[in-house]
Amino acid sequence: HADLAMYEAKAKGRNTFHFYSQELDAAANERLYIENELRIAIKERQFRLHYQPQVNSKTLEVIGYEALIRWYHPEQGFIPPDKFIHIAEATGLIVELGAWVLEEACGFSTQLQAMGKAGNMSINLSARQFKDERLISTLSEVFKRTNMPPHLLHLELTESMLMGNVEAAIAQLHEIKKLGVALSIDDFGTGYSSLSYLKRFPVDMLKVDRSFVKDIPEDQNDMEITAAIIAMAQKLQLQVVAEGVETKEQVEFLQKNNCFIVQGYFYSPPIAGSEVAAFCERLKLKQLS
Ligand code: C2E
Ligand code: MG
Ligand code: MG
Ligand code: MG
């Protein structure tokens, strides 16, 4: 019996290894495929931006938009950012792609401003872009070319981007702030920035991660964490936005806890630039009723 058991274990081990390496191959192949296709996609301009409104739930005003990249591949169709941003990041392609996002979002924001629909424009910055020494000059050039008032741009960063070399990160944050740009910490609560650092980061806004919001009002822990993040943001005089808000109950819970700016499917998914004006009109009608 012992022999048989050992034989089985070995066979299983071999199989496991076999499957494991097959999976690795598949993952490596997909990565390589995406990497190659990304280079082509940048040249052929296969990307679009969608914009998700950030709404003040009390006044029903749109306070801003988050620009989210969309890749429409000619054969694969829509490829979500979670499938390619990390690869763009690892290969450095994100610097070029990110510069395009910045320019496109600022260009669209100035169009909105011309239509009397001001508001912030948030874009997601990747770690590589944040550390890039050309970031400051890229930002100033884009502001000039697009006529974007810098204070309307919000750059979203994550805790992990700030926690590696904290002193260098703080210095870079100050350089960005000198341009007049606002800074947000995205996915707040999922990384681990210590509270003492948080006070030293010259940031303007925290975005409560969707993972804390999604099970409100069922999950007592998540409700306590969310309330604590909001209270802390207020103590530090930071604005706070709740991400991934999908239900009326969530809006009400957030209001009770003094968080009025929300972003999520409850008000709108990310939408094409051409749909933004219509969204604002619909929200105005709700405001009046
Ligand atoms: P993120 O910055 O945290 O963006 C929020 C994500 O949540 C978006 O996913 C958005 O579509 C989704 N979302 C918004 N409201 C809801 C909701 O009510 N329910 C649910 N289930 N989801 C909601 P998306 O567009 O797939 O983007 C995923 C991530 O990819 C972003 O997370 C961001 O980290 C990254 N990303 C997107 N665009 C860019 C970009 O231009 N540059 C960089 N560096 N990263 C980007
Ligand atoms: Mg974001
Ligand atoms: Mg987020
Ligand atoms: Mg995220």
C-alpha cells in the first residue's frame, strides 16, 4: 500500500508539474502576445478613453470625471485595462501610452470647459510614469498644448507607488504640486501606507477602494472601515470619493458618514466622451425633480 501511495503521489506530482508548466507557458505566451500587440496598438491608435462621472450625491452635480483607457483590438475586441496595463508598465510602454492618455484627457476636459461643463479630470498615473524624470516637463507641455488649467487635473496614485522610496516620492509629489495639479490616492485602504506618512504626502483626495464599498450594507466590517477612512480623511482635511458605488443603500450609508462624492455604476459607468453631455442633462433633470 505504501508503495502504491508513493507511486500515486509521484504520478500526481508529475501531472501537477505538467499542468503547472503548461499554465506558465500559456501565461508567458499571452504576455508576449499582449506585449507585441501593444506596440502595434500604440502605432495604430487602437485606444479610446472613457469617462466616469464623479457625482455629488447631495446636490447631484458632476464634480469631475475619471478617464479610463479602453483598448479595442481589431481581432480580440475589447481588452480590459487589467489585462494590459501591468504589461505596459513592465515593458515601459506605459510612458508613451500614459502621455497619450494625459493629452487626450486634457483635450477633452478643455472641450467640456468650453461647453460650460467644468469639473476635474482625473487620470491614473502608473508607477513608471510617476518615477519618470520627464513627468514634470510632459505635464507642462500638455497644459500648454491643450490649454488645460492645471488645477483641474487630478493625478491618481496608489499607496504602493509612494511607499518604496518615501522621501523620493514626497519630493516628486511636491514637484507635481508646484504645477498646480491636484493629487488623489486611488484604491485607498488596499495598500499599506502608514498614517504618519499619509500626513506627509501633499495629497488632496482619497478614493475609498471599491472592495470596501461593494458589500455595504451587508458587511459590518467593511462599513466600519469605510466610515473610519472617511473620518480620517476629514481629520486630515482631504476630500474623499467612494469608488464602485452601485446601490442607493450605499449612497445613503456614505451620506450618513459624510461622504458625498461618489463614483460608480449607481450614477454611471465609464462612458464615451460623446455621451457625457447627455449624462449631465439627465442628471440636471433629476436635480430639478
Ligand atoms: P481604478 O483606477 O481603480 O478605476 C476604477 C475601476 O472600477 C474601473 O475599471 C471602472 O470601470 C470600475 N468601476 C467603476 N465603477 C464601478 C462599479 O460601480 N462597479 C464595478 N464593479 N466597477 C466599477 P477599469 O476601467 O476596468 O480599470 C481598471 C484599472 O485599470 C483602473 O482601476 C486603473 O488602475 C487601471 N487603468 C485604467 N485606465 C488607466 C490608464 O489610463 N492608465 C493607467 N496607468 N491605469 C489605468
Ligand atoms: Mg483610478
Ligand atoms: Mg480605484
Ligand atoms: Mg484599481
